[in-house]
Amino acid sequence: MNDDQLLRYSRHILLPEIGIQGQEALLKSHVLVVGAGGLGSPAAIYLAASGVGKLTICDDDTVDLTNLQRQIAHSTDRIGTPKTFSAKKTLAGINPEVNVIALHQRMDETTLLQLVADIDVVVDASDNFLTRYAINRVCTLSKKPLVSGAAIRFEGQVAVFDLRHTHSPCYQCLFPADGEDQDMRCAVMGVFAPLTGVIGSVQAVETLKILLDIGQTLNGRLLLLDGLSMEWRSIKLDKDPCCRVCGAEDPRETCENSRAMP
Ligand SMILES: [Zn+2]
């Protein structure tokens, strides 16, 4: 680390849990953020400011006036420009050292699968179930940690699926439906602006903890926030042996067997 880096990251380096070694680990890491909207904006901003060396951000959308109420990586002068380009500009302003790769495209499973090979943590900040399920399948196949977040109305949720471990539940264990008929896009629902900031920031916290290997992540837990009462709840998640995505690795735990149980 050079002198500027020692100064820029000094408040991290002062933390015994991080130190110079931890900060160097962050500088060498590569995080994929899927979605540059309400959750992706704060998540990417904190990851870039924290010194994550390489950030790949994908989103196929362009900045719209209705986004600016909560999608803090964008600004009024960027309306009509791709969200990934806008986010890249914001992140470069905060920390020019971070290598930001902006992918202005919708991710399908094949593209994601190629992309995650080089990724340390995947942040799901997308706004639709098809993408969420695709990200989960790819992370399960590739054994990558997945930090999932969602915010709608006054409610938010965060979960970590650390799919490096075969005993970890996956997103599909939690939401087993296909999602084809329940695609409540945040794009057409009301969202309380700072709630996306809270949830996206928690996603950044969990991502950094995984990269640094510190603390206890939300792996196997679903954290729920009711913004109106400001109550947080944490629910334990179990791996579903019948899960179509992560289950049935152990033939003794097949769906048929567990369903046959009384
Ligand atoms: Zn599963």
C-alpha cells in the first residue's frame, strides 16, 4: 500500500479486525453487484469507498427521473444514460483506485455463469424474481457467496447464502416458487427512499465481512426490517432437502424420501 492508500483507508486499518492485511485483501477482491438501482447504489458506493479493488456492476436500465428519489448513485444530469455508466462515474469520483467494470446488459444464466468464475462475492440488488432465481442457480453451481437484499414499501430484508458450504440454504430454499407469476417489480411499487439505503448498506456490510472473513455473517438467517415500527427480526433459515437448486446432492435426502416421511 502506498502513502495515499494508508491515509485513505486509515480508519479501516485502525480496526484490529481489518488492519493492513485485511485492507490489502479488500484491494485484491472482486465483487459483482447485479443491479444499479435503489440497493445497488448504496451497496456499490460503500464497497468502492471501502477499497474493494474490482467491482463489476451490471444493469440494462437507463436513469429515469422516477429513480432519483432513492437511487443515490445517479443524478439529474444523467437522466437517459445507462445506470451502470452513471454509477461508474459516481464511484470513480469517490475512489478512483477502484476498477469498475460497467456492463449495460441484462444478465442471463449463461453470461452470469461466465462472469462469476472470477468473483469473490455476488451482491443481488436486482428488482425482479427471474434475475434473483438465475443469480441463485449460478451461485449454487459456482459455489459463490450470495448477499441478497430486497426493499419494498416500508419493508426490507437481507440474507446471506454462503454457497461455498454445501450445508448452506439457498435463495430457492427460502422462496421455492418459480416467481413467474409473482414478479412484483420494485419499479412499479412504492418504496420508502432511505429504506433502500439501509438495506443496500447492510448488503455492503455482509459483503465486506465475507471478504475479510470476520464476524458472523447472516448466512442461514433472514434479517427483516419493518421501517414503520423500526423493528428488526432475524429468522433462521434451513436448507430444504427438496430444493430443486441446492438439494438432492445427498441421495439419502431426496425430495421423494422426505415427502414419504409421515
Ligand atoms: Zn436451496
